[in-house]
Amino acid sequence: MSRGPEKQFDPEVALARAMEVFWARGYEAASLSELLEHMRIGKKSLYDTFGNKQSLFLKALDYYAQTEVQSIRDQLLVAGSPLANLEQVLQNLQQRHSLPRSRGCMLGTNIADFDTDDIEIASVLCYHLQRLEDAYCTVIDRAQKAGEISLAVNSRNVARMLLCTTQGMALLGRVVEDEKLLQSTIEATVMLLKMV
């Protein structure tokens, strides 16, 4: 039996384009026609390669995690001062979310958008948020071992605070044009970490 014709598009490029639509519009608001137009593929190619809209969305979330979320994790875990690494990541996020027309975090914007009865999407969103929390927890643990943060601090609780703070910043950055709000948030967060 012969194989079908080769794909006339790069699936990774098409997936990256789908991610952009879901990131900007959210799962519910992104229409199939908008996705197809932005991905530059036909309906049959979409279904043959990615499945239905929900399947495409879940793949786009995974792609986001492999690029954007992994980048944050990598920055947190580079050699050197763990606290300095964390401070740099927070400053990078603050600068990014302070830009005009910030898109925020794809995880957070879709948490605010999707039908919470969809258990599969909720599970994937929680999984990726957990990976971010774990990365924050690891960097706090490393900072404690380096003597930069007190051992009396519960690293998991601090990681959860950082997750909630950064997700809040990402959402606020989409509508608040005063960058001082996010900047002061980072300054207060870093000051609290250095005090403990």
C-alpha cells in the first residue's frame, strides 16, 4: 500500500500559528475559520494532522509549554546565584507584561476563558502550572542551600506565591498601562524574599 502525498506544510509552523491564535483569542473565541486562515492549511489537513479543535488546542498548549514555559524553567535553573536567577526572571516577566498590547501568559488567559466543565483542558492547564510551580520551588530550595533565603521558609508555599504573583501580573499587564504597578510588584516580591 503506497503512502499518501507528503504534507505541503510544516506541522510545527502550523502549530506555532495555532498557538498564536489561541493565545490571543482564547480557546472558546478562536473560530475554526480563523485558525485555518492563520495556520495556512485546509480543514482536511487540520483534522488529519491535529485532530479536532480541542485536540489542536491541547497540542498548542503543549507547544507553548515547550517554548515559553521551558524558557522560564531554564532561566531559573542556570548556574550561579539562585536568588539572582529568580530576580532576573521576575524582571523579565515584568518588562514583557508591561509592553503595550501584552498577550499575558497563554495558560492564564485560557484559564480565564475556557469552560471549566472541560476536565481534559483543565487537567492540561493544571499540569503546566504545576511544572512552573515546581521550577519556582526548586529555585527557592537552591537559594536556601546557598544561604540566600532562610531555611525556615516553606519553599512550596513561596513557589505558590510566585506562581500566583506572576500569573496575576500576566493578566493585569494585558489591561493596565502603568508599568509602575508591575514594577512595584516585583520590587516588593524580591524585597520579601531577601528579608526572610
